[in-house]
Amino acid sequence: MAEGRRSLQDFEAEQDEALGELSDAVGRLHAMGLNINEELESQNALLDDVEASIDEVDDGLRMLTRKTEELVRKAGGKRWCALLTGLSITAVVLFYLVVFF
């Protein structure tokens, strides 16, 4: 009987140890989940900023395109169209360089 009790006590001690390790693992997973959530929130904020910047650039390009079309219509020459197109591309490239580098 004493041997059976001892075996049961050993089993309970092993089970308690395993549950302690499982509890520690769950705690670590919880901490990792919180860190991942924090990082995702940070990334979402950055994506929102990028989206706002893209919207601003899109609005600017639409306005620039409208003005360019107007100017080409008024000027009546393809030479001016090519020049303004080149300047527009240069403006977009410069904006890209400023924003992303």
C-alpha cells in the first residue's frame, strides 16, 4: 500500500511539473501574441501613413495631368507636351526619392 501511495505521489509530482511547464509555455505564447499584436498595430499605422501619402500624390498627379492637358491644348504643340511629360515624370521620381529614401 505504501508503495502504491508513493507511486501515486510520484505520478502527481510529475503531473504537477508537466502542468507547470505547460503553464510557462502558455505564458510565453501569450507574451509573443501581445508582441505580435503590438507590431501589427504599428505596421497598420505605417500603412495608413503610406496610403495617405499615396492619396496625396494621386490627387497631385490628377491635377497635374489636367493642367498639362489644358496647357497642351492651349499651346497646340507636341513639343510642349513632351517637355511637360518629362517634367511630370521628373516630379514623380523626385517625390518618390524624397518619400522613400
